[in-house]
Amino acid sequence: MAEIIDAESEWNDLDWWEDEIWILEHLWSPKGIRIYLTFLVDPQAPFERKKNEHVWAARASLERSRERLADEGTVFLNLHRGWKKALPDFLKGLDGFR
């Protein structure tokens, strides 16, 4: 079980490709593990867009990534067509962080 301890959508230092970053903290053993869940903006989206527009994927990692492209040690979920089918693998990947 985890809880969202911070949802960082108002950071001044969000890069153009980051719509929001949620920090999830594990409440059970191993307690205290933090996962950074980043909602990614489509690179072809217009520069001027509204919040939550053109979000195409979610990426999870144990540290905040400063790179747009997937880093080693990240779990990725495409939020377009077929995301429900890919969700179990994404959740398994999150479980792998424990």
C-alpha cells in the first residue's frame, strides 16, 4: 500500500515535458520507499497548452528523472489506446521497486 505524499504540478522547475509529478511513499514493508510518478507531455504538443492536455504517458522511477527519454530503472505506461491492457505490467513494475 502507498499514499501520495506530494503532487507537484506547481513546481517552478518542471520541464516542458513534465505535466505533473506525484511522489508515492510505500506505507508497508519496506516502509518509506518513494516512487516518482511523472506524467509526460507529448513532444508534438503545442508549446502553449492547458494543464493536463496532451499527456501521453506515465513514467515511474525511484528518483526524479531529469531526462525526457526513459532512463534505465524506470517503468513506463503509454496512456493512449491499449493502456488498460498494459496496466497490469505497469503495476508489476511498480511492485518491483520494493
